[in-house]
Amino acid sequence: MSSAKFLECIEDCFLIQMVDVPTRNEALLDLLLTNEENLLCFSVSDSLGCGDHSIVEFGILLSTLKMSRESWQPSHPTALLIPKARGRQAQRAVYLLLVLCAAALYLTGEPLKPIFHSFTSHFVGLQIGVLLKGICYLVEEIFHLQSRYHGSFWRALSACFPLHWHRPMLLACGSAYVTLVNGDRQPLSFHLALASLCQLLNLALGIHKPSAVEMSEMSERSKRNVAHGLAWSYYIGYLKIVLPRVKKSMEEFSRANPNVLACRETWKLHILVPLSCDVYDDLEKADSNIQYLTDLTETTLTRAGTKKRVYKHSLYAIRDEDNKLWHCAVEYATPLQSLYAMSQDECAAFSREDRLEQAKLFYRTLEEILKGSKECAGTYRLIVYEELGNAETHFLSRDILWHLRQQRHEEYAVYEGNQPHNLSTTLSSAELNLQISESDLPQPLRSDCL
């Protein structure tokens, strides 16, 4: 099998090469492939005996699959802070209530014709309300045909009456209503005028305006809100550029300072997402236990007309309760500054409640974007927190330390219960025999699986 065929198979199976350091002099010879890098840890140590080939040890992180309850502290209830996307419970409730109402009408024992007559009259009234509402909006949109609809009256009409089934539904209900109302003493015009009057009164009083929940659901489903725009702008304009280069910058710094960045799992950009949107320009002022150390290697790119635009990250030392220093690259998610500024400006009409909701949605959207990005996998850590008014002085540093410890736990704690499994340095050829098949389909890597 050619090397191109082998590489194509790796890409088709979405495998990731974990070993990214030389294992024999300056050459990278060893392959450690996985489709889930968070479940695997590895280390490269000196050669065994007189050999010149470094030892590569790896293990499967059972602790990542089964996290102990002790490690998830009550001070980090991320799952409780960030709301999940709304499901279809409201739609199911509609169907349930529809069945209950139909059953209640059936149990009344009333004749079918009067029930159908009343039902049709009420339904026609609702359809007339939708029609009148569309007409009212159309009167406004006529004044914006050129700027909003490129001079097309049909586009404006379609925008005001978006439901294609509304017209045939109105025609069918109207025909049934005319047929049933023939036996009534009142003329048809009287019934239509009465229904129109009721619906126009509802529109004038604003009774049919969508509730806050409906508006929130519509904006989330259509992805047309402030948070989605900020999250995508932050990813495309910044994170997509800098995150793939973070580990290389960390590796360069680690070569020059081998005892500072001991834990490879923390070689990420730690992004702070305060739900209050209160962003400090100087992290040292936010928490005295956070001290600036140095800047990582700069990335210079020509972008959007700017020559040699510079991107860089700062490395900080975080002091814990035992005065031990932990080092990591950390910074705020800068779009939160926009949310905070909007809530302070009256022209934005953006309340504090809106700011909190959009901050949570920003985090959720950014997390979804980054999870779907292969180039950014394993290069970031989102730290969301809610700082209350009576928060302790070193709340931020403790939050960052919790995440650093969690990452170290993910890298080194290969435990079953509390007993460590020692990685054997003796590698069995039967265990690591690579089987290459003529088939295009992926095959097992163990010889005893055939």
C-alpha cells in the first residue's frame, strides 16, 4: 500500500496523529493514531539502554469517561449556568391539549352540526385576524419597497403573508362558514364585520404580540441575534487564526523554559467567559494571584488590508493556596466587551437581562462552533463563570486553577478506582502489529482480532 493511500485512509477515518515531537534524533518516526484525542495521553522519554529511539508511552484515560464526583466541585456548576437549546416540548404540549379538547367536545354529547358550525366560525375569525395583520404590515412595507425589496411588490407581499397554507385554509374555512351560516338570520356581512372588529381590537391593544419566550425561541432558532454574530465573528476573525498556532508557540517556549510548562494538556489558550461581561484589561488587577510572566511567540499575518498584523498571547503564573505556581496562557473573550458597552448605552436599547441572556448564548454558540472545528481541536479551554457581588477576592484565580487541575487530572490520572496502572515499557509485537489490507475499508489493528 502506498503512503498516499495510507494517509487517505487516516483522513477518511478522521484519525489524529498524537505524537508531535521527534522520537529518534530529529526525526518523528512513531505513529499514535486516535479518533478521540481527549481519551488518550502519551509521553516521550529517553531511550532504553543503548538505543537511540525514544520511548513512547501512552494510556487510555478512563477518568475522562468516568469522572469522579469529587473532582466536579459545586463552585463550578457550568451545566446549570448555560441553558440548553429549547426542544419540542411546547409542540408536544399543543398536540396533547388538542387531543384533550377534542375528547372534551365529544364527551359533551352535543350534535355534530352545531359543534362544527361554532368551530368553523372561531377558526375563520382567527384566519381573518392573520389576514388583517398582514394587510397592516403591508401598508408599512409599501413605503420601503426600494430599500428592502428591490422594488418588488410581490416580495413585500410574500414577506407579510409568509404561510403558503394560509390562503387555501382561509378559502376552505370561509366556504364552510358560508354554507353553515345560511340558516342564520344575520347576514354574512354582519358576521365578517364582527370577526374583523374583534381581531383589529386585538391588534390595536397588542394582545397578539409574541411573548419574551417566543421572541427568544425565534431568535435562537433562526440564529439571528447578537450572540451568534459575535461568536462567529470571534471565531472567524481571531480564534480560527490563532488557535492552530498555540501549541507550536507553547512548544517553543517549553524548549527554552523546560521546567515551566510541565503539563502538556494545559498547552491551550484558556478563554475566560464572565457572564457579567465585566472584562478587565489587566488580569493582575482582576486578581492579585494572577501574575504576568511573558508573551508567547508572535504570529504576524497580512489580513484585511493591514500589513504584518500581530497576534500574540500572554503567559501568566497563577498562585494557588500552597503558593505553588501554575502557568497557562489566558485571556478574556473580547466580544463580551461589546455586550457590556451595549448594556451601558441607551441607544442600544440593551438591558442587563438581555446582556446576561446573550452572554450565555454566546458561550453556547462558541462552544458549538469550536467543537465542530477540526483545526482548533485540543487547543482551547473555555472557562465560563458567574461572579456574584459578594464573590471572594481570589475567585477568578481559583476558577482558573480548578480547570488547570482538571486538565492535569485528565492527562495523568489513568486510574481504575484509586489504583494506578503502570504503563509497561516492554512493547509486544503481537499487540502492535499493524495489519494493512487490500480493502478500502478500515481493518482492526490487532492481529488476534482477525
